[in-house]
Amino acid sequence: MSFTKPDLPAVDPETFLRKPLMERMRILAVSWGEHGFGSPRMVHTIYILKLLLCYALGGIVVATVTSDLPAFWHVSQWWDQPIVYQKAVLWTVLLEAIGVAGSWGPLAGKVKPMTGGILFWARPGTIRLRPWRWVPFTGGDRRTWFDIVLYVAMLVAVAVPLVLPGVHSDSLSAAVPDNTSGLVAPALIVPAIVLLVVNGLRDKTVFLAARGEQYLPALVFFTVLPFVDMIIALKLLILVVWVGAGVSKFGKHFANVVPPMVSNSPSMPFTWIKRAHYRDFPRDLRPSRVADLMAHVGGTFVEIVAPLTLFFSTNIWLTVAAATAMVVFHLFIVSTFPLAVPLEWNVLFAYTTIFLFLGFPNWDGYSVTDMSSPWLTMVIVAGLVFFPILGNFRPDKVSFLPSMRQYAGNWASAVWAFAPGAEAKLDRVTRTARNQLDQFIEFGYEPQWAEITLQKTIAWRTMHSQGRGLFSVLLKSLPDIDTRTVREAEFICNSLIGFNFGDGHLHNEDLVRAVQTEAQFEPGELIVVWVESQAVGSKVQHYKVIDGALGVIERGTWKVADAVAEQPWLPNGPIPTEVSWSLTEPKPTAAPVILDEHGHGALA
């Protein structure tokens, strides 16, 4: 592989594209096992430069220059300054909300342009997805000038406390007498909090893109808590994020995540290491014992035990060891370049580990027992765990981000199947990007190779547990599937609303309905198979079949155990599914079926 050329599958394009769908999935899943997405090394270099220069160096320079601190190379004089951490959070929120941090660039399906975010959210007429239909003044599914003003005002509100100097804090001076840089003025953060919430009520996409589920509590803590309580509350916040994500990895899904993630890592030097994560490569692509070990020791165990150790430890060496484990954990995720590319988030959490637990250790008066009131502790804990608990028992009510199920493999997800030529109707939708096929062609790919590259993303989906179920329903629903164009919903979503972070709730029937108002698909031209995450205590996943013109036309379930037991390409045929409801004899003139009239609930 050259620096500028992709690592393409060893196939003849014309012959390959004439093969049946699941045979193509077998070939591409095997290719992924050895080469991952196959992006040119140039792409990874762009991400690394963006991460180091734009995010890390840019954030440090902004934080130090605006806080009257020594230059960025004097690390020992700024790394444990509270205002630097506050501004690191604000800097991250700003970049995420603009759309130049997570879910950015080619690995997220954005090639030309590489940025979604602001190009969509500052443009009238683009799709807007409200979280709750019952909230007044949020009607409609298109962005207005009012939404644009709200969005730009939020960016300004985040930028203002970022660039202004700190103010004196009595609580900080009492805890750290020699501090001279102060804290961000709490009054300056209030507008950012309010506008983030208001934007979220109008469009959940903007709220989730800004990672409001994690940074909004931090901003609230910056605003209302005295310094010692603020530090302890921030420790509680990161503990809930870590442990919530770790607990969500229990079950049958997560082991299937690790092999394709490792295979996609450009930092993995040896092919044999990648192959070792599969049970019998290339014949059996289910996770091997090595993958299970990586998943539940290197992943689940570390993500629960190390954070709990950090939170309760009063021993310096034990704390340093646990902090080191979590920093390595986050840097490993960065090295794999996951398709949602949450690189900035992982770097911030690595720094957060060092800042909170080594900069303000438990033995210096920053343990949970040092909070000013046990009642305050209980209120904060209850607020932080509410959405993770609700979201795990009722995933249909809460986005997987507030549920703290990052990269657990237990995702709401979907595939879209277009009749020949119907995908072009998406060009009727108001947006600032074209279909990914056209983007890859403009980037320099030959048309056939651009198609194969996009098909590699649906092969990636088959390598995960829910993918086997999605394709099983697809095969049962569409006898003509081999003639259709099948797309990964996350990539489609990125081209339609400028963002996706693995959240299937962003491309459910609400998005399909919004797309249909402009695309005007005929019945049968667009068929979407969509599945919800597995709920705690359930053995099944609930799916929907959505016709672009008619709405939901079928609901049903499949057993997770059946999906996990099968190969990505379903050599034994579709896994068993149970239909719970179907729209019989759909008529071309039927009105769209509108479901969930009261919305999905909290940040769904």
C-alpha cells in the first residue's frame, strides 16, 4: 500500500459486482479481517495532524494564552491548572459542535467535504430531528433561520468563556492558595448551557454532536459548585462514563467488536495478529479466544476495575498504575481509528485521568468523602446514572450516548436497500454533501472501486452481531436483493444530516420520513431494515422494516444468540426471525405510517 493509494480487495471489479450480495459480503469481510477499511495512509496522517496540531496544540495554546499562563512548552506549569482543564472541555465542545472533531473525515463517510456539522447546521432547509414531539415550538423537520441563529449563538457562547481570562474564586484560593489563574467565570458558562439545551430540544443531532451527555454535566459543575465539590463531581462524572461503558460490554455483542476494530488499526504491524482475533481465519470469522481475552480483560475488566481503583485509592502507586492503564486504554482506541473517529474525546479523557486523579488525588482532600454534603453527593450520582440505567433497560427511550454504551457492540443500527437507480433521489434532499459514492469518485476513486469501498462498510456491519440479523431480514424481505444497492445507514446518515456517531436513533423512521418529503421514493424503492439495541434482561433485538414511501411495514425480533452464532455472510441462510406485526397488502397510495407519535423519549 502506498501513502496515497487505498488497499483494495484482490478482486476483479466487474466480476465482483455481479456476484450475489452475501458472496460479496464474504469476500469483503475476509478482506476487512486483514486490511480493515483499507484507507490510504494519507488519511490516517491527516487525522493525526488534526489531532495533534488543531486539537491538542491549538487547545493548549488557547488555554494558556488566555489564562496568563506560561507558554505551552512549559507543561509542568499548566497541566494541573483547573482553568486549563475547564478550557480543554470548552475547546472540545466547540470543535465537536462545529463538526471538526468526532465523526469527521473519510472514516466517517465524509470525503468531499470532510466536514459535516456546521456546513449542515448553519444552512436553512437541512434536516432537523427533534427528540420529543410533545415539546412546544419544536415542530417540523427542517432547519429554519431561527435554528441557525440558535446554533451560531451556542458556538459564540462556548467561545466567549474559552477566550476570556479567568476570575478569582474564593473556593479555589482556599484549596490551592498559590493559584493565580483563577477559574472561568461561572456567569459566562450559563449561556452555553442554556443554548446547548435549547438547541438540543430543537435538534438532537446538534446536542449529541457536542457530546452534551458528557460535557453538559461538566459545564454545570463548573458553574454551580465550589472548587473541591467541582473536582469530586467531575471524578464522579468520568467514573460513570467509564463504568457505564464497561458494564454495557457484558453480553454477547462486544467480543464481535474487537476483531474488526483491531483489523482496522494501521498501527497493528503484523497480519498474523489480526488473523489471531478470528476463530479460524478466513473460514470462521467469529471472535477467537484471543478476541474474547482482549474484549473482556483488556476492555471490560480494565474499564471497570481501573476507574474504581482511581476513584477510591489513597495509595499513590496504585493510583499511578490505574491512571496509566486508563491512559493506555484511551490511546489504544485512538490507534485503531474506529469509524466514528472519536479521537479528540479519547485524548481529552486521557488528560482528564491525569488532571483529576494525579493533579488532585484523593489523599489531598479530593475523595468522595470530602464532598461538602452527602446529600449533594447522592443528588449528583442520581443525576449521572439516571440516563445510563434507563437507557440500558429501555434503549428505545434513550440514545446510546447518554446510555454510556460507547463502542459496546450493542447498537441500534440499520442498512438501506435502494432499487436500481433510486439512490440518486437522495440528491433531491437539501444538504451540503452528495452521496458517498459520488464523494469517493470526486476524491479520485474509479466508480467501480468507489462502489466496492462503500460495500466494505456493510461487510463491516455483518462482522458485528446485529449485522447478521439485519441482513437476514433484508434477505427475507427482498427477493431481488442481489440487484439492489445496499448501504450502511451510518454513512447514509452522515451525508444527510452531517453527523453520526454510531447512533441508530439518528437514522430511524423519523429521518426516513424527513428524507421522503423531498426524495419522494415510490413504494418499494427504498427499504430500510432497522434494529434497536438489546435491552438488559432481554434475549432478543427488535427490528423494523421501513418503506421510504409507506413508513414501517413490519416489526419483529431475532434472538441475539442466533446472530452471534452465525458467520457474517450467513452461509446457512438467514437466522430465524419472528414477525410480530406487518402491514398486509400495502397500497402505493397509502399515507405514510407514523409511529411513536409521542417520540422516543429522553434524547432518543
